[in-house]
Amino acid sequence: MDLQLRDKTAFISGSTQGIGYAIAKTLAGEGARVTLNGRDQGKVTAAVEALRREIPGASVDGLAADFSDPIQVERLCTELSDTDILINNVGLFDLKPFADISADEWRRYFEVNTLSGALLSRRLLPGMLERGWGRIVFIGSESGVNVPADMIHYGASKAAMLALGNGLAKLTKGTGVTVNSVLGGPTYSDGVAGTVEALAAQTGLAAAEMKQAIIGTNQTTLLQRFIEPEEIAAMVTFLASPLASATNGSAVRVDGGVLTAML
């Protein structure tokens, strides 16, 4: 299927690895011109080179910026030109007892997970509306709907992201611009893989055994395995395409059936 993305320009925050990189790769494979992003210039350069090798002929560049630093975010916003597709993917997560989450950590989670998308959207949405076409996709999480007790700071920031996306969609009424969110489920990203491998080393289990043991504790997953980053990327790329023109203001699930409510 031709997703009609050839020569569309896309910026993907937090895309030097994991879900963000998978999204960039899928978009590039559809002919979009993609800009990668990460905190470290060395990692951004390496990711750009890797993607060019994987998708020969792809138009790929990169911009480094740390979304916990307002000065770097402002600089990034000034460097982004007419972007057709904005993928708000950058995010932090960890497991932590509620009582141990400091005020500074709360602020950092909302700055990176929520405010980053607001600032980028504020910069890029007006141009999309003026040109009459554009796509903004927020990479959310099922944790923003069913907030885990040991990740309340993360879940709260992702819930706010969903609200942001829903509100922004109302600004696009009657235009060719759409704003949607993707509710990802347990995904075997690079960060999750590192955690699994560390736990496996501590317990003496093979990484594959630990991976299955962890997902096995999730009693509601219908997939009964971790989601792969490429599976998230496939849905995001469709939502970023002209073919998804009738989907706007939605929170689309790619959660493997983890969420149990029908709506």
C-alpha cells in the first residue's frame, strides 16, 4: 500500500533508538524526509548514519536537543522549518515509589513527556494550518489510562499528553490537519531490553526467560508477548499519512489488548 508520504517532511523527537527510531525508519521507507532527534550529538549522528545505511537513498538528518533544557528546546524550535509531520515521541520512564518522587522529578517528567509536545506543536501547528495539511501524533501509553501504582509520575505525564492531543485536535476543525495519539502497550524498546537484561543478570536467568516472565505477570495482555517497536511504528506511520484523513482527536490503541475497557 502506498501511504502517499513521499517528500513529506517529518520530525520525530527522541528518535535515536527504540520506538522513535522505528518510526523514523518506517517513515523514511515510505519516502518521507525525516529529521532524527536525541540529547547527544554523537548518538544523533550515529543514528542518522545507521538509517541511511538501512534505507539507501533516504533523506535523513538530525538535530540534537535535550527536552529537559528549555534553552535547547527553544533553539530546536527555531531550527525546524516547514514540517509536515510532527511525532512527539520523546519520553522518560522508570519504576519508583510515589513517596520517593521529588518535586524536581515531577517537573522533569512533565517537561520532557508533556511540555515538549506542547512547545513543538505551538511552533509547527500554525504552519500546518496555513498550508492546509499536517499531522501531529503523540506517542502515549496505556499507562496514561490505567496508571500503574509504581509509575504514577509517568502515568500522570502521559495522561496530560492525551489531554493535550485531544485539545489541539479541536484547533484543526475543518482543515486538512489532524492530531492523534497512540496508546502503546508493553513494548520491547531499547530501554526495556536493557532493564530486562540487567534483571536477568541479577537472577541468573537467560534474558529471553526473564522477558517472558515479566510479560507473563500482565494478566490482561491478549498478545501475551511484548510489542515490537516496529508494530507501534506501523500505526504511527498510517496516522501520519493522507490515508488517515478521517481520524482526528483520537487515542488509537496499539496496546496488545492490555486495556480492558471497550472505549
